[in-house]
Amino acid sequence: MKKLLLAGTATLALTGAASAEDVKMGIILGFTGPLESITPNMASGAELAVNEVNEAGTLLEGSKVTVVRADSTCVDAAAATAAAERLVTSDKVQGIMGADCSGVTGAVLQNVARPNGVVMISPSATSPALSEAEDDGLFFRTAPSDARQGEVIAEILKERDIGSVAITYTNNDYGKGLADSIQQAFEKAGGKVTISAAHEDGKADYSAEVAALAAAGGDMLVVAGYVDQGGKGVIQAALDTGAFETFFLPDGMYGDALVEAIGSPLDGSFGTVPGTDSEGATKILDMAKEAGFDGTSSYVGESYDAASLILLAMQAAGSAAPADYKSKIEEVANAPGEKIYPGDLAKAIELLKAGTDIDYVGATNVELIGPGESAGSFREYTVKDGKFETDRFR
């Protein structure tokens, strides 16, 4: 259980309602680094929500929302902390959509968000360790924890008659947390993990890592890495040496850049990424298409939902001050109330003004459980003819 402590006098830094002219939201994602091919679409997803609210013109009696972007790098905690510090102290944002990768998210939470009393909602930081982080009631996420993803992956592996796997993971909080979760769930289900070994991002040659994985063996290789970095390098090296032919690809490995880089040898591999076949998921795809970006990319819906929750919580509180609206996030996210989907934000604002409860369903069937945790759903997919094809939702 997170400790819901007050941040003391530091919280006062951002108290007081925003002016009617300007509410500032920070978007901090890895615009450079191992997820740089998917983060532009994530940012666009969040900005869909901001644009929707601005078009309505009714948030907090006519406040305009301005977005300020910052680069988390995904992997450099010091750089992410500095970028977030600028968002808060220089740009004076009243909420942060992000960060993206788990390690930098934890760093921003502890070094910037808590000391300054700023709410942050991550669309993609999935490390189980974040569930136990001290957060003063300021941290939420719209993506489910990897504790849940590990259970889902184990189910899929057993259903596909995979008896043993080797696991390689990017050497950080995300990779280690996910690898441990997969191993625990798979072994509990009767499977065998032959080896679970870290790999470093940014290397030119992964032959040594692949040699160790090959020596341990396994029916397939689980790659808990990043689509634009070491995960891709390990897969290519494994294919070049014939060490493995089939790969399990969790959320960090989902992206068109991977199939474009590897090509047809990736056909037959399969994996998971947070997703749902709900009414909201269909709506966000249509909205993204109209806006000119790829709504099927990873964490677009979660990013839209994270931004929407910040804005609707502000309206529910009647204030853009984090100290005022942080307690409203779970309130607007969960039942009871009138269901709110993508495209309904203007309607939601009017309902809140009228004192009517809302249940924000959003693009990803949002339900917050415990202290800011997302219940979450997953899309199971297989790579066929160079494309990700959905098998089912769980």
C-alpha cells in the first residue's frame, strides 16, 4: 500500500486555482532513446484530449490548456529529472502526463513530483515496484502493472504448449520487474525458465548474450526489452546465429519499427500489449486517424486517458492546483456515474459542473484499483506477413 502522506509545505508551491487563461500540462516522454519510435504517437494521444477540452472552451470557466513537452530519454534518470524540474519550476505545469519508462518515472516522482506536490499520471510505466512507491497520493497510471502482464504471458505460453523459455531483459527497473514477473508466473504454471539474463541497451554486438541464451536453450526466447534498442539487437543476433526462431514480445517490443527492421523472420512470433476491444478503443482509433497519426501504436489510448483524467479531475475540484484535484482522480475514473468515452470530454465537463457523477471509461476501459493502479486489459497478438494481428483480448 502506498503511503498517502501530505507533502507538507512543499505542496504549497502549486496551490491556488489556475487563471482562466492558462492551465499548463507537462508531457514528459522518451522522445529520444529506446522508445523514440512510439512516443510521438503517445504525445499525440494526450494532445487529442487537450485539444478536445480547448475546443469545448468550458474547462474551469474558460481556461485554455497549454501543453509543454519534455524529453525523459526513457533511460537517463538524471536527464529525466532535470527535464521534469524545468517543467515544474520554469514552465510551472500543474500536472504531468508521463513519464513513460519505469525507471525515469520513479526518478521524476521522487525527485520532482513529490517535493513540488505535482500530480503525474503515467500511461506506460509498468514496473511492479511503482505499486509500492511513496507518492503522497500524487502518482497514478493508466497502464496495468507488469505483475499482471507476467500472469497473462504465462497463460499464453501454456496455452500455446510452450514448455520452456529463455528470458532476456533490458537491464533496468522495467526489464527486471517484467522478467521476474514472467518467471514467477510461468514456473507456477508448470513451465521452465532455462535462463533469465540482462542485456544492456546501446551495444553494437549481442553475440555474447545470445550465446549464453542459446546454451541454456528453451522452446522460445522471451524478449523483455525495447523496440528501438537492445531487444531488437538480441533478436537479430539470435536469428543470425540460428539460436532461436520464435520470440515472445511483451509491450516494450511492440512497434512497427521492429517488423520493419527484422522483416519476415519475425513472422510467427507473438506477444502482448495493453489494449481492449471496448467501445472507447474504437473511438480513439477514429479520432487518431482524423488527427493524422497512428492510433494503433502502443499506449496511445493510455496517454489520452491520462491527460483526460488530469483535466476532468481539475474540473471536479474546481481548481487546477494539484493539492486540490489529486483526490478527485479516482473519483472521476470509477463508478458510479455516467460513462464517458473518447470524444465526450465536453459532456463530462458539463456533467461535473452540474454536480453529476461521471465514470470515465475512456479509450482503455479505465478502472483504478488500490492507490492509483490500473486494472488493465491486454491484447494478444501474432506477427503474420510482417504485421501485428490481434488474436484476442484478456
